[in-house]
Amino acid sequence: MSEDPRGSFEGKHEFTVIGQPLPKIDAWAKVIGETKYADDLFLPRMAYGRLLRSPHGHARVGRVDTTRARALPGVYAVITGADLPRVRFGILPVSQDEEALCTEKVRMVGDAVAAVAAVDEETAERACRLIDVEYEPLPALMSIEESLAHPEVRIHEYGDGPNVHKNVSLQFGDIEAAFARADLVREDVFFFEGNTHLPMEQHAAVAAAGPDGKLTLWSSTQTPHYVHRLLAKILETPAAHIRVVATPVGGGFGGKLDPFAHEIAACRLSQLTGRPVKIACTREEVFYIHRGRHPVLMWIKTGFTRDGDITGCHLRTWLDGGAYGSYGVASTFYTGVINPVTYKMPVYKFEGARIFTNKPPCGPKRGHGTPQPRFALECQLDKAAEQLGLDPAEMRKRILAEPFTKTANHLTVTTIGLGECIDRVVEASGWRTKWRGFRSEGASTAPSEPPPEPGRAGGARARTRRGIGIACSAYLTGAGTAVYWNNMPHSGVILRADRSGGVAVLCGATDIGQGSDSILAYLPAEILGIDPKDVHVHPADTSLTPVDLGSYSSRVTLMCGMAAIQASQRLREVIAQAVARKLEVEPGALAFRERKVGVAADWERAVPFAQAVELAETTHGVLAFAGSYAPPKRAGKYKGGGVGPSPCYSYSACVVELSVDEETGEIELHDVWIGHDLGRALNPLLAEGQIEGSVYMGIGEALMEGQIFRKGVHKNPSLLEYKSPTTLETPEIHTFLVETDDPEGPFGAKEAGQGPLLPVIPAIANAVYHAVGVRCDEVPITPEMILKGLELRRQGRPARVGPARIPVFTFKAPVVVESAFGQPADAIAVRPFQP
Amino acid sequence: MKARLSLTVNGEAHDVLVPVHKTLLEVLREDLGLTGTKHGCELGECGTCTVLVDGAPVLSCLALPVDLAGATITTVEGMAEGGRLHPLQQAFAELGAAQCGYCTPGILLTAQALLADRPSPTRQEIREALAGNLCRCTGYTKILDAVELAALRIGVPR
Ligand code: FES
Ligand code: FES
């Protein structure tokens, strides 16, 4: 067997399944309404649960009296924290700070304190209102500044200081020397408002405890394995007696990655009532569950030569973490560590701090921690390009990182298709003429009376100006380390061939709409020469499927894909041996295609696949093969070096064209061009879908999505008040797939589901500047901000809208490490679990 | 207070005994087992729960069955005829217009009503018709493409 897990498939590009725009294997069930999401499960004798949530942002919990609730007819059980083992939990081992039902303190509006199971939802809801909770309110700290200003009010007792969850500082090379070498040094301050995932499916879970003490949980989760592990701890029930099934997820985007109160309460209520219990969260509750985009304040200082090269970069980030740890330690690192992957950045310093506040906890939303600094860096590049008199597209092309090298912070980068991404979007958008053309109309350079845009269909808007902007980005294809330390596979697949010629794939991966089930059918089908329809995928059931860590960090296609390839190759080898014996040829001479196995030159004698399986089963016994994958171990050898490494990075370039109405401040997007280096498109249709969805989500974050709190209360916890783009605000998206055939990925594939969100936000901000000369250093960019910028311009002041101050805060003394910039990449390591 | 009602859903008559304030969404999902109809808010804000009542899109989370005696209700389960998918369903599957698929039933039915009204809508008309249906996965691009393809196929039957 070949050393390279892609074995003999490398370089051979006549694929039959890979690269085809096939429908997803689950598309048919989805279009007829047959797919069963968690809330679609109805079990016999099932009870309905509700959670009672805190109306206070911060309070000590006193007596919880459930007497009246219990007395209500139709109520089966009422529980409080006292009915659960006294354990704290959290997704990261370093942040064990949550309780399913709070016993001592609530830390945000929406923290759960009690739960009810009843004959129906209405009764459960009514019972919740009959629970009497004594609260002793504490001051609610609603911003980074407030939390730092009030160390006497401690939200948590742990962390790196009063209300400081995490304080990190890393330095690679001599940053002051780097600035001294520069012709231009810019310092800018940016703010990125927090926003939420808003999956269309609200979280739901059904738990069924048996009289034998075993427990099954069906849940809309992206991480059944982590939920499984944590349930065992939280419920003090052996993990071997718990089964977690991830139902098809109706949108995740990172919002279904933690274990949640409703899942835990459903389990406990089921144990107590002896009935299956369903808890389906309301939309408002989903806003409290959150774990979304951190609001981040950023200060960024970068040195440039007059040609546009970066001499060094120093970034500081302050994250508003909300009430709990969640993935926040990782989020904090992610606001810093991915920046050096895109451009040549020989020296880098990063300081980050995550502050607790009494708001719903932030966590990993699509792009996890990286869209915020990406916004800062790409807007700053735009400003520097202008000062240096450079075309921002050309400047970026000049400073692209080198493939197969290391970054300043010791990350190994493999293939980089960003240059081609830039070329494609520059070409397609007509960048060169538009960038010069719109500008020569004087929109941003001559503030007095620039000519209005020529009349556009449907709008007699005289004061509308066009602009075009560009930005780039990079993102990881799977985190290099698991959330808990271990040396086991990150992903596993079992492949079973049966005599029908069908193949079953068992894998713990969770399809959240991205198409992981389909990928798990395509890869074996390609390798075994059968149709994806012949493959039956059984995902995400902890008692049936090998562990996959979950649908996060864009890891599934790569990691499950590599495991599936390994299992398929093992199966293929055994089948090949059996067929070779029959045909009296060498196994290596056999081709697998068209549901047959045979020698290409003598295809008439090829054996039908089902018969080939029979031959192999006759000699080998049952045909079940496992494949395992763990990413190469490339953690930087310094404290904190575990966050950032990934088998490979995807790259994106984005151009946005828009108009700004100078009277109303309204922005209308016309077109988005996005080029994305995804290594290889295993299915171009699905890849495009991921990219389009990412662009859309970036647009929402750039222009409208934001969580607003007033007096400790979430002001917009509904789909009406929390604005997100509809068909009318989403422009035409032109996608260009760039293939670099990365040696780390399955058939060369990298990620496509998160990275393309990143450049959209700064590209919009840069286009707004191009249109009206207003620098919006804060998102979402609202009409009020534009009008304020225009007013400043009229007054002859700098037309910049954004944060003015940074917090008074002392970062840790940095971990100082030599820059690894430009060193050759770590070898494509021989992975563990190789045959 | 409960009411005994007769509802015609996907061509079948159903007699149900339900509390008068129970929504059509709940009755479809809980009493008739038609879980193809989804919900994203239950407040009339997302379009996910859309069904057709006498051919017109209606938010089932706001509709009360007591008002619908004699009406003809279509859910996503009723779109395929005799095992043959509606051209919209076919096009949505082929073009990847359903990612997580959660918004799909509501969007399919809204689009069906549009095409019944305007057999060859412009892209802008499709955008306007679907403006009340949120989708968080697709960026709407493949959805618009799929409605266009279905319209084309309905116009020129294959
Ligand atoms: S569930 Fe009916 S509109 Fe959202
Ligand atoms: S496909 Fe997921 S919400 Fe539309």
C-alpha cells in the first residue's frame, strides 16, 4: 500500500464521482419534507419540557420553590440544580464554569434555573410560571469597560484576573526593529459588533432513559461526541450507557457545538419520569444560548515599506466573552494566530484578552475568532495602499505568503492559491477600470461636489455613488488539536461491503447542511468504482459510529474524508486480491469502475462489483474495514502553539461593488465576486453552495447583524428585530473555484465552508470608502454611520467612523519566540494510523 | 375549549378535535403527523412554516384551523404527485438549493404559489416572492437558480 493515503489516485484526474456536480445524497429526503430533525421526533408517552430562565442579568439564586408547579395537573416532574449532580462543566477542559440549572448564581438573562416535564408544552410553560425563585440581584456588567472598571463585582472566580477570562501575549521576532525598518507605520482601531448564528432550526433535544439505566439523546448538535463525553460527567452516568444521536441539523454555523441546558434537563427529566422527554427551544431562547461572534475591539499597528511589503504587525484584541467560557480561550487565540497565514509578515506580535460580561456567552461562529481581525487587517491594508499610492489588489498580490513555508508564528502553510483567486475576481469584476474609474469621478478624493452616479433603473436617486472594494483571507481546514488532549484519531470510518454490492459507511460526522454525508458516499464510490447511490451513510450515532470530533473548524471533509479514503483503500485491496486470483492477474492491474472490477484492456471479463464482494467475502470473511485520521502534529513549540495549526489553509479573495446613497446613508450591494482556493472541489455544486452561504453571512455581519443590549436585556431576540439579509438584500454572488490540489487533503481538497465569509466584510467597508470617502472602522456599517462620516467630511474633518478609545488594560508579558517566517514547511508527516 | 374540525390537507379529509387556539402549524405537525412543515420562530417572522391555503402562501404558525373549514391545504408532503416530484423539488435537489433543508419546505411552497401565478417570473420577481422566507445556509443563489430552472421545465415539459 502506498505511503500517501491518496495512494494511486494522486495525479490521476479522470474521476467519475469526484468533481461532479451531483445532488447531495440527502437532497431527496429534504425536498419532500421527510428529513427528521430533532423536533420532528415524536415518541410514545413522550413528555414535553420547558426551562425556566432567569430574568436577571446577574443575581444570586436563593430559594427555588417548585411546590405550586408540581401541583399543577399534567406536570410529571420539576427539577432544579439540586436534582442534578453538583458538577460544573464546559466544552474546554480549562473553562469548567457552567451549570445546566444554576444553583448559586445566574450570570445572564436566560440562564436556566429549573425545568419542567409535562403532558404538553402549554402545561410545562404554565408550570414554569408557578416556580418561585428568590433572586438577590447583583450589578450586571454589560461591556468590556464596565467589567474591567468593576473588579469588585466578580462574574466568575477563575481566570486571568478579575473578570478577565483569558490574557495572552505572543511575540515572534523583534517588533520594534520591524517598525523601525518601515517607511510607513499605521495604527488603527476597529470594532466588530457581536452577532449570532441564527440557524433556522431552533435547538431541540429528545431524551429517553430506560429502566435499565441506559440513556439515549437525540439532539440537534454539531458535536455528538463531545456531548456524549460531557453528559457522562454531568449526569454521573457511565459513558458506556449513554448514546447520543445527532439528528440532521437545520443549520449550525457553530451555534450547536456546546452541551446545553435543554439537553441535560431533558435527560434528567426522562430519568425521573421514565418517559421520553422533548425540549424544543423557542427562538428567543436560541438568542440566549448564543455562543456566537464575539464583539471585539482591536488595535492594529503595521509597518510597510514604500512598495507595500509588511515589515511587522502588532495586534491587540479585546473580546467581550459574555457570561461563560465556552470555546472562548480558543476564540481568543484565533483572533490573533491566523493573521500571518495570508501575507508575508516576518515579525508578529499578538496580545489578546477575553473579558466576562453578563451577556449570552460568545463562542465559535463561522470563521471562529478570525473575521474580526481580518476586518481590521484588510481595512488597514486599504488605507496603507492609498497612502502609498498603490492599487490595493496589486499590493496584496505582491505580499502573498510563500507556499510550503512557515509563518512567523510557526504555522506550516502548504498550497496557496490566493494569487489566482485575486486574478479571477479582479478580472471578472472589471476591477482595474472600476477602481480607477469610480475614483476619477472623485467620489472619495474630491469631497466637495463629486458627480452623482448615472441614473439607475428604478431609482431617481441623485445622490447615489458607486464604489468597489477588495479584501483577502485565509482559514484553517480543521483544527490540529482536539478540544481535550488525546492521541486518538480525530475521525474514524467503518466501511462494510455486503453481497448486494452495497457499501455501508459508519462515521460519527454530523451533517449540518454542508454535505458531509454526501462526501462520505462520494469518496468510497470513487475508490470502489461504484455509484454514490450504492453507498449507505450512517452518521453521528455514538453507539454505532466511530468517533468524529464534530462539525466545526471546517474539519469534516478533510478528516472524515481521509479516514474514508483509508477504509476504502483497505476494502479495495482485499477485493482486488480476490478478483485477481479469479482472473489470474496481478491485483495492481485491476481497475474499479462502472460497478465492475477488472483489467482495463480486458474489460469483458471484468467482475461485477457485487460478485467481487462475494469472492472477497469467501476468502476473507466479513468485509468491514476501518479508516482513521489524525492531523499532523505541528503545534508550535511554545505555550499557546496548539491553536492555529491545521493540515492546510484555504484562501479567498473578494471584490464587492455597491452604491451608497448620500442622502439616506443606505448601502445597496450590486455584485460580489469571490475566488476561493479549496484545493479541489469534490463536488463543485456543494462547494459553491458553501461559498455563497458564507458570502451571504458576511454581508449580514457587515451591514445589519448585531446584538444590542440595554439595561442588561437583549433588545432584539427575535427574527424581526435581529435583522438578517433576505433575498432582496443579497446580491448576485459570482463564485470562482480555484484548485491547488493540496497534498494534505482528500483528493487534494481544502475547506470551503467558513473561509469565504472572511474577506466579504472588509471588502464591503473598503467599497464604501471607495464610494463616498467614509472610513467605517466598525461593523455593522449602518446608514447612521455613513451620514455621520459624510457630515464629518463636510466639516473638513477626517471622515472616519469607529471606536475612538481602547481600554486601559495590561497584557501579560509576552511569550517571546524567534520568528519562523520563511522557514521550510514541516514535512507532510507520515500520519499515525497508516496501514 | 376544543373544536371538532374537518381539514382537507393534501387532498385528504381529516377530522380532528383540537383546542381552538392551536395553530395550523401545531395541528399539522402534532395531530396529523405532517412534520415536513417546519418552524423558525412561531411568530410570523421567518416564512419557514409556509403552507398553501387554497393555493396561496400562508404562515401556518399564525393560522388557526378553526378558520379553515372548507379550505384546501397543501404542505410539502403534498407537492409530489403519485411519487413524481414537483419540478421545483427536482430542481432544488439537483442544484443544491437545500443545504440543511430546514427552510426548504416553506420556500418550495412559496415558489409553487409564485409559479402558479407567474409561470415565467424574472429573477427579481422570484426575489420579491421569496423575500419573506429566511434561509441562513444558501445565500439564496441556488434557490433562485432552482426556481428559474423549474419554471423553465414547467414551461417546456421534458
Ligand atoms: S415559524 Fe411561522 S413565520 Fe416563523
Ligand atoms: S437550507 Fe438551511 S436554512 Fe435554508
